[in-house]
Amino acid sequence: MDRRTKICLWIILLGLLNFLAYAVLYWFIWGEAVNGQVVSQEDGSLRYYLQSGQEVTRPIFLYSGLHSISIWPTVSAVMLAMLTLAKDRIVVTMRRSVVNGRIFITVLATIIAFTTAIATIWFILQFSRRLTCPLPALQAPPAVQAECH
């Protein structure tokens, strides 16, 4: 097995382990923070809620948000590693097609990188907004409002 193949297989394995850890922890803490809320209480304290309405501590909220953000670069890395492993086969099978195999790979890799970069940036902005602009207790979603009062 050549060096490129070993690297790609490790990227795929680590990416799948990251996704598995995310799925297990999502189930264990009942949700994720990027779509959750930070609610400012009348006394000035902050309460952290996952998108499910489950209240969590600040460290768990931060961990959940950062792990959610990490999924997008992980998806990108896994898909690009799989594309790299399939590159030679794609080039050979597309030799006589309308689109050259190398052009196809380049376009597909660009789409993967662009799409996952946009998703990563979107998640970072969403999570940053949650942390920097807490909702007043009265503007919290109904499930959270019930908890706040």
C-alpha cells in the first residue's frame, strides 16, 4: 500500500470516528448547540439550551457547538480522501467521455471544498451569534420560556 493510500484511509477512519463520536454525544446530551439558545436571565446570569430545549452547562454547550462545527471539515476531508482513492479509476473510465476525468475530479473537489467551507462558515457565524447575543428570557422559544419562568 502506497503512502497516499495510507493517508487517505487514515483520514477516512478518523473522519468516521469523529462522526460516530458526534452522533453518540448528540444522543447522550439530547441535541446540539449551534441551533440552541443562550438566554439571559433577569439577574444577569446566562442559561444554555440545546435545540431540543435541554438545558446544559456552558462547557457542554461550547463543546457541542465546536463539535458540530467540526463535522463539516470532517465531511470535506473524508469525501476528498475517497475521491483521491478513486481518482485513477475515474480517470480511466472517463477517458472517452464528453468530460475529461481529471476535469471532472477537479470540479467535484472544488464543489466539495466550496460547499463544506460555506457550511462551516455558516455554523461558525450561527454559533458565534448565539454566544454573543443572548436572548432575553421573554424572547426565548416557548419550550425555553417555560423553563425560565
